[in-house]
Amino acid sequence: MPVQGLNARQWGLVAIVAAGPFVLAFLLGAAAPELLEPVLGTPLGGLSWMLATGLGIVGGALFARILAALQRPRIQASATLRLVGTLGGAGAVVGLCIVPAVVLLLAGPAWATHLDRERLPAPQGLRSLRSSAVELVGQARRVIPHRLPLSQLLLPGPR
């Protein structure tokens, strides 16, 4: 059965499922403003919240399809089949889309904050790019002197 066969109550359920992670993101931002800095300030935090919102929309579409499948006359004739189908469909949507979306909403900012705090120390004794290039040209000239006619351009000194 096409998804257009859903009634207003069922579309309301689909909208609740689809908007759930999006609404939760706003509520988390209002309740804990310190979560917004990693979300808005890092690509990882923002991506996690965008993926969570996308999972909510996918969950809503999946739930709409499941509800449309439950409109068949055989399933509508049995209250037990309707109940099992609705609970099974809702459980699948919650398990596959909503729970991972909530995990992304909570873990994304925490992971971005953790990675931001854990900066790698700069290696000791870094040389400039120019000195490294001059050293490499010198080594190449010693190994194959006849193949580097333009290497004079890279040598330090007055020009």
C-alpha cells in the first residue's frame, strides 16, 4: 500500500519520530549551552548532529512505510496483528534510527571536546621547509649530479 494511504494520526506519529532527534538537539542546546561550542565550533560535532537529524528523518520514512504496510485488510482484521506490527515496527525504527541518533547527539560533542583537548605535542627539532629542501637537493646532487641542472636555483646564497 502506498504511504499516501496513512491517516492524520499516523502522519502525526511519523512526524514525531522524524523530528525527535532534531527537537532533542534543540533541547540539549538549551539545557546545556556548553554542548553547543563543540557542535558549532568543530566539524566532528556538527557532523554528528547533522547525522543524528538525518537518522531521525530516515526513521520517520521507515516508520511511515511500516505503518502503510499495516493498512492491509488482513492485518486490519486482526487486532493482535495490528498491535504486533505496530510495536515491532516502532521497535525496529527506535533500535535502528532513534537510539543511534541520540548516541550521536550525546557522543559527538563529547568526542569533539576530547579530541580538542588531546593535542599532539610538536616534535622537537623541526627544521624549516627551505633548509630541508636545500639538504635534499644537496643529497640528490651528490648521487646524480648530471641530472640536476636547475638545482642551482635552490642553493642558498646571494642572488
